[in-house]
Amino acid sequence: MIGLISATAAGASARDRLATAWPGRTRVYDGPVRQAAERAFAECEQLVCFLATGATVRLLAPLLADKTTDPGVVCVDEAGRYAVSLLGGHGGGANSLAAEVASVLAATPVITTATDATGVPGLDTLGLPVEGAPAAVTRALLDGTPVTLRADAVWPLPPLPPNVTGGGAPDTVTPDTVAPGGATILLTDRVVPLGPTDAVLRPPSLVVGVGAAKGVSGDEVYDVVRDALRDAGLSVLSVAELATVDAKADEPGIVEAAGRFGVPVRTYPAGVLAGIAVPNPSDAPLAAVGTPSVAEAAALAAGRGGELLVQKRKSSPEGRPAMATCAVVRRPPRGRLAVVGLGPGARDLLTPRATAELRRASVLVGLDQYVDQIRDLLRPGTRVVESGLGHEEERARTAVAEAQAGHAVALIGSGDAGVYAMASPALAEAADDIEVVGVPGVTAALAAAAILGAPLGHDHVSISLSDLHTPWEVIERRVRAAAEADIVVTFYNPRSRGRDWQLPKALALLAEHRTATTPVGVVRNASRPDGTSHLTTLARLDPATVDMMTVVTVGNTATREIAGRMVTPRGYRWQSEGAR
């Protein structure tokens, strides 16, 4: 919950605008401002104070306890000009909240966190638990002094600046191999000694299989897991999930223990677990739930082929038989492939999600001219793999291979990456050993339609006229079907120097079912500074004015030119009645 605090009428006006925009997310705290601040600080995860920063600091200073638990605080001036991230920029989410508040109030976000200002990712922003001295390591990152990265495996981290060395290949981290001196980032699930300039990131690499008798307590499950990890020299912060058999999905003790570890419970059918070879099968679980192993089998099932680090271990309560067992598997990391659509070219049509993925990627793969469009958005240290036209399959394979090596990869394409772009060849290469994220973008067809008016107001289809990958006979059959169905058609790749007859042929096919005066919109470089557009008709369109940077939209029999705009009626009854 976000607490909203104000002291004046002007502040209350901006406060109410935010409360209206975010129903359910916010709570207004009225009354004397000091008491309101104290209540909000105790009850909310974040605060937005419509007060001067000095006043806010004086109000909240006596309440501060720990940066890991204090709420994030954003301060907005009474004129609503600035949204200042004041406290808890990373841990409390105040930096992102300031950006959100600024978006609603048309204000300017003010972020003073050093890592955000310089584009260097803070260790506490990587989505992994961090221990040790993250502030000291972050200072070294910012100062450009040498920082060593040592990792058990390659995990999909965002790019780190050039002063970070190591981490390109697995480097088993043990207490004996942690070298003193210099700032060091360790990426490991092992418990290791840390120096004053060391920080350890805990990857989600451990899966704990749990077996339990009915009625087991949460304490017993928690204790057996904790003790097993401790004795194996493993960190509880690297536990990703507990795994068990379907029959135990709602066992209160297992659910409670998972909650204490802050992880979900994954379950498997007994038949699946029974088919997994384990070192310590038993007749007891076979009789109880239908599988000779729960803890070991469930850990191996969730471990994606990983190593069984801790074989089945029983709990050890005093004075009675054990009611819980556990086993631990270290599963291999999965790289991450984000297939990102950049939109039609204008920066303001690049989505915030796409921007976030570009900044998250440690490896960027793309067509050279598309890389140039967004190069300024990349974090320092991003490795760029770019190539020219005609190398699409090579780029797809490279992106998948980099993700399979454990990296965070962004594969970029114009428009929407799933529309005549890179998603299709990349996903055809990808297996289930990597995480794949699709980031939609504004397509050329949609950007062109917005310029033309409303040509896609009813059923429509996009057809590429390039016969490099699709036989012309297939393209012609699709154009003819769209013509017969009276569907608005947007042509991609309509004409090039080596392909100058396909567009006239396609227009002739449409002309068999549409009048010569059917509106046609022609848009080149939609949304870009050198973009052009014009309306014409099916009979008057000159194919020579069209090239590969052009989108051609042909209306259906209902499409009209109205006030210089291309409009395809939706067919609303009230419009039809009004026309009569």
C-alpha cells in the first residue's frame, strides 16, 4: 500500500489526482501531518509526501530504523513539478515509484542514486539476495577501481562495467579459493567467508525436495531443511522452491515452511516421481502416496538435471519418529532471451518495457541499423553483436547460443519482433533450456494506420509481398482470399529494385473485387523524421512511388476518405441509423 500525505490545499489536489489514478494502491492519511506521517510510515510499504523535502526529512527522521525495512519515500513539491526519490531508492522502490508518480502528475522524476545516475546497476537491484558489503563493492564499481567477479556458473546478470573482470566462465567458489584484497563480487550458493570489500549474490540455484507425514509441523520441515543446508555449506538464500508430491500440496507444515523461506511449493504426480531413479528408495512413501521416493525424486524432478548435493535426510525431533525428510539439488542456471520489438522508429513509440529489457541485457544482438537506433540506451559493459541485412538466421542462432551459455540476451527487431521479424527464427532455434520473453512493439502497420486515420477499423490482414521465403503462388492465393473476403489489406515489403511486379499484380487481384475508387494509404518510414504519407485510390496508385520502407494499406468496399483521412467503418448500429 502507498500512503499519501499532504498539508495544504495545493498538495491535497495533487494527492487526490494520484489517489484517483491508483484506486486500490493508495491510502490517504488525513489529520495533523506528523501523526499522519507516523501512521503511514508504520502501515505502508511506500509513501508519497506532498511536502517540502526539508519538512519530510524532519518528519520521518525519528522513524527511520533500517534501509532494508523502511518504506520507500517520494516527495512531491506543491506545484507538482518534481517527484523526488527521497528514501529507499532501490530497496524501498522509491526510484521506480518516483517515475510512476511523475508520469501521472506530468512531473519530472528526480533520481539521485549514484548507480542510476551513471547507468551502473546496483547490486541490490539485480533481483538476487545480497550479503556482505554491497555498498563498498558498489563504490568500487562507480569509482572504476578493479572489481573481480567469481561465479559458480554463468547467470543472466545485467551488464557490469568494464572495471569488473572475471565471471565469463564457471569458477567454483569455496572458502579456500576466496582471495583477500580488492573488491570482489561472489555469485554462489555456497557459504564462504567475506572480507570488508566482498559481496555475495545468492542465485536461485537450490531446489529442496520435501517428504512429510500427515500433520507434520512447519517447524519440523523448516528445521530439517535449514540443518541440511547448513551442514552442506549452502545458503538458505539460494533456495528457489520446495518440491513434493501432489498429495502433499496442501500439507500445512510444508506450506508454512515454504512461506518462512519465502519460496513457492512445486508438486508432481506420484507417477512422475516413481519413474525417477533415486539412491534411497523406500517402501513407506510407496505405500502412503504411491512413489518409493518423495524428497529425492521431487528435488531431481524440479532440478532440471542438476546435481543431487544432499541425499535424503530425516528430521530429528526429540522423543518421537521423524515426520519430515528433505533432499537438495543444485539446478543449472537458465539463460534469458528477450525478443524485443523496437517499434517503427520514433523513440517515443519505444515501449518502457522494451527500454527496460535493453538495459537488462548483457548481450545485445541485432541488425546494425537497429542497434544504432538504441545504442544510447545500453548500459556500460553491454556486449553488442551486430550484422547486416541477410544475416537474420545467423543473428537468431547467435542470440539463442548466448542465452544457452547463461547470459541475459536481447534480440531486437523493428516494429513488433513477432511480426515479420526475429521472434520466429529465434524461437525455432530455442529449446526449453532457456527462458524466453517476448516484448511487443508497435508494428509498422499500426503506426501507418494511425497516420492515415482509421483504416483498420474492421477486419484486416497483413501480407508480405516478398517471395524470398514464401513462393509467389502462396502469396497470390492469400491475396486473392483477402480480396474475396473483403478484408482490409496491409502490404509489407511491397516493392524493391529486384521485385517490381508483385505489387501491381496484388493490386490487380484486389481490383477484381473492389472499385477503382477504393482508398489506398501509402506511408513511408512511419513515425520517423523523414516519414511521408499520402492517400490515393486503387486505380491511381503508382507502384513506382513505393519501396521496401513503405507500408501500403488497401481499404475494403466500405472504406471511405473522410476529411482527408482513411476510415473503415466499424459498423456500429447507431452510425448506420444516423446516416439514414
